[in-house]
Amino acid sequence: AMVSHNNTTINMKKIIELINRLTPKSDKLAHYYWGDIYSSVGMFLALFINMYYSSLFLAILPFLFAAIPAYLKEYWDGKGNGFKENADFVYTVLSSVPKVILLVIMIRESGIRLL
């Protein structure tokens, strides 16, 4: 539905242009997506282990589960198999950060303190 007011139309165009400028390229979104999958596996593993052995070290698992494959992928790319880019590593591990923070809070509040 087109808004008849010229000011509103211009403002919407500016908003859409800004959104398009701020949206990462599809390659970066793919790195973020797979990092989210990897770090989610790390988070669920940490929560499972935490039922039997509680340690604050478990909170780093989501980061490690994303960072290790991200590092290996960029290392592989750097060996002539692709384009090595540090931003790819950053986008891959980015989604692990809130999981790590959440796990620190959950493990510290779970009452069992081995660390």
C-alpha cells in the first residue's frame, strides 16, 4: 500500500535504504547462521554436562564449538582454498557471545559451585 503523503514515502525509502546498508552480505549471514548452529550444539552439551558436573568452564563451550570450525575454515581458505577473511571468523563466533553470557548466569545460579 503506497502512502499518499510525499514525506512519508521519502522517509520510508530512506529507512529501507538504511536497512539495506546495515544488512550484512549473504556470505557473512551464512557464517553467522552456521556459527549459531555450532554454538547451539556447544550450549546444549554444556547444559547436559552441567547436570552431572557443574563448572563455570562449561560456559566457554558455545564459543569453542563455533571458534574451532571457524578458525579451521579460515586456515583452509588461507592455504589457497578460498578467500581468508577475519570478518568471517568474527561473524561465525558472534552468536556464541549471548550463549556464553547466559550459561555463566545459569551455571552460577544453579547452586552447585565446583569453580
